Amino acid sequence: MLKFGSRTELYFDQDFEVEWKVKVGDKVAGGGTVIALVKVKQAAASPAGKAATTAG
């Protein structure tokens, strides 16, 4: 929750794919404006098409 602020900065790791829904200068409302849609980028699949496991 952000209170009493007029500026918020969002930082995303490169592992995320971000589709921005607002641009600089747009007016937004807390709890009412969608700022971005964020998805985790797909990891490369192993040759067998399954996640690698380690026997131990």
C-alpha cells in the first residue's frame, strides 16, 4: 500500500514480460487502475520436454 505519495517506480527483473497499460503522465487511481500485465517468461525446456531432476 502506498500512502501520501505522488510517484511510484516499478522495477521488474528480466525474467518478466511486461505489457504496460499506462504511460508517463496518465492519471491513475489506487486499487482501480491496471498499470501492467506481467507474465513470467517461459524457461527453455529440457530435450525430453520435462523438467530436469537430480537424483540424490
